[in-house]
Amino acid sequence: MVEQRARAQSRGSATVLPQGRGLVFTTRDRPVRSSRGWSVGPMRHGVSTVRSGRRHTLGLVFHDAA
């Protein structure tokens, strides 16, 4: 995942999961503490190539359709 920070270099992180485990993460924005309270921090994400075995994914989209 890559956190895009305002007026700063983007910060990347990787998470290695043991077999049979799952991970829940934000796919667009996350709350970030700022000097004026809270603001929106954009997030980018990706998944590495599976070299053996299978990967199961589930994407849930929550949005205001109004």
C-alpha cells in the first residue's frame, strides 16, 4: 500500500500474511490527523503475483448512492 502525503514523499508499506489469513484495508481514503483536526489521506494499493497456489479475494464497495 502507498500512502500519498500532502507536500511530502509517498510512503509505501508491505504486509506479508501467513497462509489462511486475511487483511481488511481501505482502498481509497483514510482519516489522517492534521494540524487542523482530521483530513482525508489518499491511499493506493496493489497485490503481488501469486506464484503457486490460489488467492481468493472479496471486494466490498460502500458508498452513498444518493
